[in-house]
Amino acid sequence: MSAVADEGGRSSARSFLVRRYAADDGRVLLSGVQALVRLPLVQMRLDAGHDRRTGCLISGYEGSPLAGYDLELGRNAELLREHRVVFQPGVNEELAATAIGGSQLVSSRPSAEVEGVLGVWYGKAPGLDRATDAVRHGNLQGADHRGGVLMLVGDDPATKSSSLPSASELALTDLAVPVLYPGSVAELIEFGLYGIALSRLTGLWVSLKVVVGVADATASVDLGLPESVRPFLELAGGDRAGPEYRAVAAPLVSNPVRLRLERELHSVRLPRAQELLRGFPLDRVHGPADASIGVVAAGKTYYDLRQAMDRMGLDDGRLAQAGVRVMKVGAL
């Protein structure tokens, strides 16, 4: 009898664990790393709902604050296969980025089994430094509108497990990679979906800045998609391909090709990203429109700021009375 009860308990636990990745409604408890495992699965289901046969390649190199990401992906290998998600850890971050760049060329192959591949690269800040050359070439080559590229960049500003404080947004800006900065576990999924949509609509590689305080956090998360994100997912899911947004299979063939790609990167794709980001509701303002004082904070720092204000008794009502409003910046 105890064996039957024990088996039933294990079965119930497995169902709960699978639900956090397979369900599309309700609330579940997720860590930051688990949210990042859920993200590509959500995108694959969204693509299937649009009758798009896509796949996903995840490759990178472990390291805090994304330590454990590879282990959690490995634990859910069967679920990944069901969603056409391939997880292939990189020998190092640079080779992983090279593989992700190659994934954007799948649609150019006549024997391709999918329309496009979503490429997800992961690594911590020193890994980004190592992968810079591959990222620069991949971004110039472009992300395919049927796949897209999302970079998960782990930053450790307080050196919890790193030899140096890290903040990768300046390096990513130099690489012409837009940076989205989620500040909570739930925002990892929401901002990740925005990032994938932005990549598909512009041909740019797009990054998520994932700091230790978000990757290591655990929270109860609503699995339903925010209504604000749906119009942009619909836009990215439509048949809107233009030649300037297609990945180029051979970017180093000749000088004219390289120069054309550089011109399009800076005169077409980045301006398009700026235009779209103005429409994405990532930057949010709280407080009266006629405030005389404004406070600006980004990502996780915004929530730290609000917690500090609450401890000082400065709730929304007190801030409004004092003529103060606070802006949360979501894209850097």
C-alpha cells in the first residue's frame, strides 16, 4: 500500500513539474532559470498556433547567474523534443554563438524540415566577451524572420560568483544588439517574447540582461500572456518578410555584400528596432503627469527602489502628494 501511495506521490510531483512548462494558464512557482526554460516552449506553442512549423536551438556555456540552466534543460529533454527544441551545450561561448548564427540559415536549405529556427544563446558576461567576434558576425549576417535570435546574458554586478563586477549593456550596444532588462521572474518570459518578436521583425540579435537577483529569484507566476504583448506577437507571427530582414547565407563573399549589410544594419534595422521599442510597453511610468520630480530606474533596480520607498512609507499615494513619479526602463 505504501508503495502505491509513494508511486502516486511521485506521479503527482511529476505532473506538477511538467505543468510549469506545459500549461498555458493558471499560476505556478518558477525560479528565474525555470522561466528561461519555459520561454522557448511558449514561443514554439505560439508558432504552432499560427500554423508555423519552427524549431529552436539552444546553445551556450554554463556559469552563474545562469548556472543550472543547462541542467534544467537536460531534465526536460523529452518535453523539449516534443516542441522541436534542440539543446546542444557549447564547448565554449564563441562556438555556441557560431552555432546560433548558423541556425538562422536553415530556411535556405531545400531539405529543411522547419520554416525557421529560433536561436537561444546563453552565457555570463565573461562569456559574452569571449563570443564577441561570433556575435558581431552573426548580427551582421542577420536573424531570420522565421526564427530570430535571443541572447540570455547573465550579469553579476555584485560579484556573487564572478571575479569582476559585470554589466554587459555597453558591450551589447557596441555589437548593435538591443538590450531588454527584465526585473522579475515573470518579466523574463514577457520580455523574452518581446525580444524574439523584435528579432524577427528587424533581423537583429536581441538580448536579455539577466542579473543574479532575477535568475536566482523564485516567484508565483501567472502563465497567461499579458494582453499588451499579443499585438506584437501577432505582428511577428505574420507573413511580413522583407529582403532586408532575411539572414544572408554568405556575408563574407565580397566587399559589396559586407558593406550592404553594414549599411542596412545601421540605417534600416536599428532604426526599425528603435521604432518598435517605442511601441512596446517596456518603459512604464507610475505617478501623476504633473509631477515636479522624476526618478528613473531600470529592470531589477526599479523593484529594489520601490521596495526601499515602501520601507520609508512612500507608497503611490505619498509619492503623488509629493509630486513624484517613477519611470521603469525596460529597454537599454
